[in-house]
Amino acid sequence: MSPKKRKANLLQIAEFHAEALRLAGNISANQQRIIEVAIAHGKELESSGLLAGGRS
């Protein structure tokens, strides 16, 4: 990927991120805590099997 195309992609990602934050509005303290725990612990606390949902 050329540097020019990479820069364009990074700018587009930044624009999408800013738009998503604007559309999402403020998040609650509980939602912020869930995000912090997810970042800290990663996928190790992710549910699996029947806890994750049944098959379609």
C-alpha cells in the first residue's frame, strides 16, 4: 500500500470514528466500566458455548 493511500485510509478511519462518537452521544458510567473491563481483560472473560447464545 502506498503511503498516500495509507494516509487517505487513516484519515477516513478517523472521520468514521469521530462520526460514530458524535452519533453515539454520551455513554453512561456503567457502559464506560464495561468498556474498561473489556480492554483490561480482553477475550478471556468473553462467554462461550450456550452462554454466548443458541444456534440459529
